[in-house]
Amino acid sequence: MATTTLTAENFDKTASGDGIVLVDFWASWCGPCRMFAPIYEEASATHEDIVFGKVDTEAEQDLAVRFDITSIPTIMAIRDGVIVFAQPGALPAESLESLIEQVRALDMDDVRSRLAKKA
């Protein structure tokens, strides 16, 4: 599966569904973003059941502000509509694979229970 361009218009619909959505917040002028892009694209071809979204922070400044993106690239993982990971920095392929495995292994009932206790 190829990556999906996420915008203010389609972000919530894409991120709120069941399953895993990975989001790469990036910009064309960002060297680490350009280095990470092929790793992200390759992973999208390997994991066809995951939505691999990309947010161009220059074009989608409202989304960058909404998620407090202050450093790019920032990788965000959303599972079943819940943000379960967000961290700035380009990941090597092995670390991206590890992140995917960890997100897949989450007990979402436990995650929701912990979030409810914090609220």
C-alpha cells in the first residue's frame, strides 16, 4: 500500500477508524524527513493492513499546531482511534518495525482503561 496524504479534511476520518494508522509529520525542506521517507514507503508496502499517512507540516499547519508538532519528522501511531505513540525523530527501519510490532501487541482494552483513569 502506498502512503496516504493526510489533510485537515481527511485526518479525523482516517485516524478514528479501527486498526492502525501511522502518521509521518514532515516537510520538503527537512533533510531527516527526506532520509526517512524511503524507509516509511517500504514499510507501507510490507504492512498492507496499516494506513501510512503523511502530513506535510507546511501545507497543513493547523494539524501541526493541533498535535503540537515542534520537531520533524515526528511519527505518530494511532490504534482504534487512540494516539498510542508520538515521537520526533527519523527512525531506522528496524525501529519502525519494532514500533509496528509493539502497536500491534497493545491490549486496547487496557489502554482505554488507563486513559479513563487519567481523565
